[in-house]
Amino acid sequence: MGGLTTSRYTVAGGHEIHLTEAGSGDVVVFLHGSGPGASGASNFRGNIGAFVDAGYRVILPDLIGYGASSKPEGIDYTLDLFVETMFDALKQHGVERAHLVGNSLGGGIGIQIALDNPDFVSSLIMMAPGCVAEQASYFTMPGIAKMKSDFGSPDFSLEQQRGLIGALLHPSRADCITDELVAERFEVARTQPKDVLARMKTPNLGPRLGELGCPIFVMWGLDDEFCPASHGPLFLDACSNVRLLTFGHTGHWVQVERASEFNRYATEFLHECG
């Protein structure tokens, strides 16, 4: 993570959004997913260097409720809240146009930003994006059910944190779960209110996918226990400029489990987008 600079911005509602960045060139913003202890760094540490080396200015924000950003209690964590606070921080940071890379909830945030501000988004790269089905259907997925149950317990533990990271990955990728990663995410999780999951509210953006005009690259692990890979064809059916790539023996974290392949495919796609 060497060479990263850090900034904080006060956004609507008096909340603070934390972001780090590295590199120079066209802007690529990485939007992480939800879950106890999530942050820009812990989700994308294995990807930053490849994008910087490919000639991009990489920005890693922490969503509201996550990482080093504000973690308000007693509120609904709506998609609008995530989008408005993130977009405000990026604009304050001087970003006028960007490629958005989003995993899970981060993919849903990217979709909503692109729908609301099409001139801002050069392209979308999404790994198992959320918010393309009714929220209730996601809660039937085994990974999300486990996440809500474990994090909702009064004594959320380090071992529960380790188990939740494991649920993000295919069993063959267990070597990706390091003690350092578990400890890093557990320290963040200890500061998060339960509301960040218990009161999360997301809409179904599936019917609006056809409104997306930018180039789109979707990647999905076929063994995802959080966002079903069956949602991938929704993008092929609705979007005019889209490609879909699936990975066997891969779970919810394509960018971690298949880091070298993800980095290569994603940077090549960005170069093609110009």
C-alpha cells in the first residue's frame, strides 16, 4: 500500500468519507461491498498496483459505515445514502469523470451513479454486483444469511470474522484468508453499528439496466453465496455494450480469488474503452 495518499471530506449530513489514492492518469474508483469490516483497502489491496502500473489514478474510498469513514447509528443505510455521500466526496476530490469498479453493494452503487450521472461514468466494471433483484431475495442466499446472523450476535468474535471471510471465497481459495486480513477487518467491524447491515435498504435496479449506456464488464464466480451468478444474464439481455465473464471454483470475491486474471482482463478492458 506504499505511495497512497489519504483525504477526508465532510459530505451531506455532516458525515465524513475517507479515501486513499495512488497513481496518475484517468481515474478508476474502486467501490467495495458490504459486510463486517469491509473497506476499500481490504477488498482491493491485490489490485491497486496493477492498475497504477497500467497508467491509472486509483481512488479507494471507504463507504459510509465502513473502513475509516463515519459510522452513524440509528439510521437506515439506503442505496441513496451510499450514492449521495460517495458522489459528493468524489466531486469534492476534484473527480469529474471516472471508471467505476464495484463489487457486490459497490456494483449497485456504481449502477446508481451511472443512472443518475451518465456523463460522470466512463465505464463500469462489476464483480457480482448487487441491487439487481429484490432485497428479500438476497437475504435467502447462504452467505448473506450467515453474515447477518453472525454480525448481529452481541459478541461478534474474531473467529466469526474469519468464517465470514471464508464464506466470500470458494473453499479452494482458503489461502487468501490471512491472519492480517482477518485482524484488519475485525478491527473495523468492532467500530461498526449493527444498523449498517440490519437497516440496509436497497432497491431493485434490474428493470433499469437497459438505461446504462457506458461500456460494461461484469465478472462473476459461479460458486457465489452472496449474489447469485444467475443474475449475470440480466446484463446481457438488457445492456447494449456489455460483456460477461464467469469463473468456476470461485466465490464472491473474483478480484481476490482470481486477482491476476481480474487485473489483466480489467485493465485490458479499460484500455479498449480509451
